[in-house]
Amino acid sequence: MRLLIIGSLNGQIGAASQIAMSRGAKVSQVDDIEMALSSLRSGKGADMAMIDVNLAISHLVESLINERINLPIIACGVNTEATAAANAIRAGAKEFLPLPPDPELIAAVLEAVAEESSQLVFSDPAMAEVVKLADQIAPSAASVLINGETGTGKEVMASYLHSKSNRADKPFVCVNCAAIPENLLESELFGHEKGAFTGAIARRIGKFEEANGGTLLLDEISEMDISLQAKLLRAIQERVIDRVGGTKPVPVDIRILATSNRNLAEAVQEKTFREDLLFRLNVVTLKIPPLRQRPSDVVTLSKHFVKKYSEMNGIELREISEAAMAKLKKNPWQGNVRELENSIHRAVLLATGPDIGPEAILMPDGSDIPSSAMGGTTSVASASGSAGSPEGQASEAALVGRTVADVEKDLILNTLEHCLGNRTHAANILGISIRTLRNKLKLYSGEGTPVPQAGTAQRALY
């Protein structure tokens, strides 16, 4: 985790940086926005920036957008009024952090923004086999493709591979190909020269050069536009890159790791992924099994997350009751480890008795886990009534005469509404990529259909 501090606030941000470093973050500090931009352009990358709320946050955000630099911003302030915090969020800050700094709050923000960890927690034999192979290939220079459903821990596995490699003391740089808009991704990866496009007021070093000597993780690479894949292929084959607007190739020495929640062989057949790029990436494949195929990991991970979030929130450590554990074991965990972690975090906060009971295992909106989910995989007929039952006939009647596109539209919008507008959560539930969801929502908006907006995606912490 690389943290960039912008401003001083009479030493209060400095105190926050000390806490961040104690949590394992690598911290650099600059006095103002121009110095921050200069640092970012030069290849001294960051995973997150903390900025004095009194500085021109909108100018920083606008500059980052113009220069195609993807960086989450956290605003910080001492005795700041709610209006100033709200204005910082409106200006483009991801969060607001009150100062003097609270160690646990800073730890939570760092984890929420970075989601970076090389700690693998497991006990199930299915996962043990994957880790055994990872240990075997980690010291090599071979490219590795990490495949698995959303939330299984692909990014954690990538970080683990780097930590066990011969490049462990060099940079580990991650690029989320699904989260960065297509028009920004090329500059994010390869950098650009001054004047390459409107807003390119100076040379910017991209992630390939930032990761030089170390490891570059291309997260959800299946979401990369196929036109950009050709440039990526050349970079991997020839170990050189071309900055946007550049005329001279730049040599790089990196190991490539890539993750995907899709079957890339199918993507090749669909003409959305290059076959030659797949061959280059797929020297070794690590396939992470879904949590429903790792039953003992549900127990191990649940206990791990209880300890983690009890300590983080300053709450007395409680055991998980037998009834609660039985409920956890029955859930198919379609969102995998990420969903389990969120559920345990809620349970730690909601539990009131001597232990964590089943009443604390709830959905994000506070409702109980649906009974249909508790029995594992459910057939379409049983989920909506048997085909011969009145309920099943009514359900079929409601669908007959409607187009697939119409039904899909209702499903997407209803799921998004259930997730309070959170695109990431909705995409996970629907089993589609963020980019696919965004394209669908853009289509619906263009048709004049109201689309639920994120109600809690950006919030002030105070």
C-alpha cells in the first residue's frame, strides 16, 4: 500500500502518516497539489492520496482526470464542519477523514481503499492444492493467470505470489482493468508524453514503468478493450513499452500476473480476447475454487474475520455460536470470500449476546438471509414454485410474452435498487462484469429509464 500525503495541517496529517506506516503502508509527503502531480507523473506512484481539506481538491481531481491518472482521494480536516466534508466529497474525494487521526479509522480507510494483503487464510484441501502450486511457481519469472469467481481472493493470491517471488523487495503494482475507463487505461498502463492529448501538460510515467524490476498485476484483464490488448502483447513479448505520444520505446523488466473471473478461452471464441495474448499470459494457471467448494474454509475464514473486525472496531472478541456457524455453512456464498467477510463484519457489529448468534448473520440491508439461499443451489422451478403449481403457473404467465431484453432489464434494475445503487455489489450478484453493467445502465438511461444512483458509495466518515 503506497500512500501520498498532500499538505501538513500543522503536523496532524504527519501523525496520520505515522499510523499508516505502522499499518504497513509506504508513505511519501509533499507540500502542495503541484508537487503531488509532479511526483505522480515521475513514476512515484500511489495507491491512495490523503489531502488537506482546505486545499483545492477539485483542482487536484480535475488535473488527475485531465492527465488520465487514476487515484482515490481521501480528504482530511481538523474540527471540520460537515459542509466542508460534504464539499470535499462533491469535489471528488472518496472519503473524509477527521483529524486528529484515529488509528482504527485510518486502518479501515486504508483497507477499504487498497484492499491489499498477501495473507492467505485457508484450511480446506482444495485451497491447499492451489497454494502448493503457487509456492512452486512463485520464484519463477513466468506469467501467471489467476482464474476464479468474483470474491474468491484472486488479488490476494497475486500479492502472495509476489511476496514469495525473487522480486519481493521490488514494487508490486496493481491495475484494475475493469474499474478504469477505456480512454484512461492506456495512459494508466504505458504513461504518456507531454502534449500527447489535451490535458497532458507533462510526461507521465505509467504502471509498467512504476513496476519496473517487480510485478505488475492486471486485475480482471478480460475487461480490457481488444484494441489495447495488441499493445499489451508487444510489451510482454518484447519487454518494451511505448508511452502515448512517444516516439522511443522504453525497456521494462517486470513479471506479469493477470486475473479473470471469466473463461478466457470462451472470450477468445467470442472475439473479445486475443488468443495470442492468452497464450502469453497462460504459462501457468492458478484456478481458485469458489467458497462453496471449500467448506472447511468457511469455518476458518469466519473465525479469522471475527478476530480481525473485533480488534479493528475495539469490540470484545466473541465466539461464533454453533447455530450461527451452521447458518454460515449452509449459505452457498455466491459472493465468495468477499461476501463472507462483509457478513462477518456486520455480525461483529450487530451481535449483542455473549456470542455471535444466527440473528446477527444478515443481509446488507438488515434482512435475514433468504431461505432459498440456505439450502444451496436451488432449481428455477423450486425457486418460483413447481411447474405444475399455481405459483409456478403464475410465474410462467408473468414471463410469457416478454422479451429476454425486457426481463434482463428488470432483473438488473431491481438488483441495483436492492444494492442501494452500488454497482460493484450488483454486478457481483448478477454474475457480470462492472463494465457490462455500466454499458447496460448507459443504454437504459439513454432510453429514458430512471437508474438507481449510489446512495452510499461515497460517504463522509465523521
